[in-house]
Amino acid sequence: MGRLEWLDVSNNRLEKKIPESMIMIGGHLRHASFRGNRLCGQIPQGRPFNVFPVSAYVHNLCLCGKPMPLCKSNSKATVHA
């Protein structure tokens, strides 16, 4: 089987998040585009997904994590008086 070097799933109305398991197939990727979908959640933080440019992820609902803005924490800090 050949090595996947180019992945373009832009403008396909994909929803939810990019699965962490994508890192396993991404070792040889030189280009990827997830732009223009309905994706949300943290971008897988392994190579090569965290080194693709912001333009690979724009125009989604709420993708976060490098190279996009940091994800907001869902945990609430406990205040001790």
C-alpha cells in the first residue's frame, strides 16, 4: 500500500472532531486540509497535524489547539476562602 501524502477533506460538512487515530496514518502527510467543515474540538497534537498551517483548519465550528488558538479548559477552578 502506498503512503498517504495528500489529504483534502475540505468543504464536506464533516462534524465532531478529528480523531486522534488520524496520527497513525499521518506520518507521511505533507499536506492536509480540513477547512470549511463543521469540526470542533482539539486538533491531534502529534506530527504532522500540529505543524500544518492555520489555513488547513479555518472555517470550522470550533477547532482548537496548535496551530489554532488554545483550547479552553472545561474544568472550573475551585476557590478556597
